[in-house]
Amino acid sequence: MKLSRRQFGTFITALGLSKAAFRTSAQESDEEDEEKDPCNIDIVATETAISCDPDKCIFWIDGLYAEKSRVNVRANLSFLLKFPQSSEHYIDKVVLADGDKNTLGVRYFEDQDKISSGYPPYLIFNNIDLSSSRRFFLVFRVIEGSEIVIYRKTLSESSLRKSRLDHGELPARLRLDLDRSHSGIISSPIQFRTALGPASVRKHAVRARLMQLSSENQFSIQISFLHDDENASHFSRYFIVTDPVGRILGLLKRDFGDNRRDYVTVSALTESERNHWGLTMDKVAKINDCPYVMIFVDDVAESLSKTVIWLR
């Protein structure tokens, strides 16, 4: 297989090796042309980057991370870039960098690398120390025919908080209900409502099982109640399955006093359910695109709890 200079450089970089180690006298004559190659520019340092439209870069911050914590903990960052990949227009390189433009992670794509919606695969960066900088950058290069365009998404200090179920990809009614009960804040062993207490946090752990998954993106996940229903103001109400950036895969809302017991089964949204929740197609994810799914259970009175099921 013949590799272009750019592909060869990408391959060597991925191995953690220097291209200089592979230089020959014949290659030295190409140095001047290579320096002029726009694919070799430092996309993080460039001053020509275009600010990315917020609606085109959806992200989620998670992990053992709590803002203003005295513990030096690390975060996991997930991104979805809503830029359709095609042979004439595709993202080929993505860099995560801190405020000093130090590289924290790099991902490479070809034009055929895409999920079912046509967007690049989810970008997952683990073990990132968000206390090391007051802002971070996600910089990515788009090949548009013979042209190159560089975009930058800036995560400012106000954005560097653990993500909540309060973003615009969710149904408005769901956001309103969760804001009233929990301000969208997700309980975890290191961050929970004071009234809940450590012992009660353990009792509110989400228990879920993947029961069925098909190649057509159909699935069923059995999710247990956090506890028996107590009254109309204290019961397991919402059961939510999302992709790595918090877009809906499946959603079920209970009413107090229904005949359900112990657990519910959440499946992929149908067309009528999507319309019922007021979601456009681009705000609904497909499970076979996801490396993992997030599962949330809303206990009206006490917590909004979460777990993760890895699919691959």
C-alpha cells in the first residue's frame, strides 16, 4: 500500500516516533516542499482558526471530577462534532489542548470514518486534569476539496463543570422537570445533595441490564427502580438512556400510582415518541454508534443518579 507523505507522517506520529529518524538523502530534497504543505501546520497554534458553532460541537464532562474540589481528580471528556464526513469535506485531525496550547490528545480520521448520521465518531478523552488550566481547546482540521479550514472550540472556565442534564439536545419538558427537582445536577459518590447523605447515595445506585441489541439500532435496557414508590413527591420518575454526550436514545416517564413494579424497560425512541417529546431527528442518537451509553434515573425527591454500560 502506498502512503502519501501526510499519511506516513500520521502513522509515524501515532507510533510515537520522529519522522527525522526515517530521513534519507533523497527525502532531504523534499524538505522545502514539505514545509510549505498546509497539512503540516500546527493547527493548535494557528491564528486563523474559526470559532466553532456551539450547536455543532456537543460535549460532556464526567468522571471523578467535581469543580472546586480540594481533591486532585481527573475528568473524562466526550465530544460529538456535527460535521458530515464525505470525500470532499471531512475532518482528518482533532487535537485537545490546554490553555498553554500543550497537546493532551490527538485523533485522526479518514473521510470514511463516520457514524450513521455521517458525523465523525465520538471523541473520548480520558484522565484529563481540568485543574491544570483555566481553559481548553478542541481544534480540528477540515479538508474541503483542495482547501483546509481549521475550527476551534474553546472550553472556558465557566464550561469546565461536570455536565448536567440541562442542555438543548434534551426535550424541554424533561429539562424543566429535572431543573425543578435537581437543577440538572447528577449525584455521584463525590457530589450529591447535602440532604441525601453518603449512606443514601449508595442506596440510590442505578441498576441496569442490556437485554437486547440489534443491528438496526433497536435495544431494550431493563432499569430497576431506585426504591419502592413512597408518594407522589417521592418515586422513580424518569428513566433516560443517552449517548456519550447526553443525546437521547430512549426515554420513559412514569406517573405515580401506575401499575409498574420494581423495574421498567427502556427501548429506542419510536417516531411517535420522538414527536411527542418535541425532538428533531438530529437530536436523537443511535445505539450502534455509541462506545457506551449513559443511564439516568430520576428520584423526584432525592437524586438524579447515573450509571454507564460499555458496548465495545
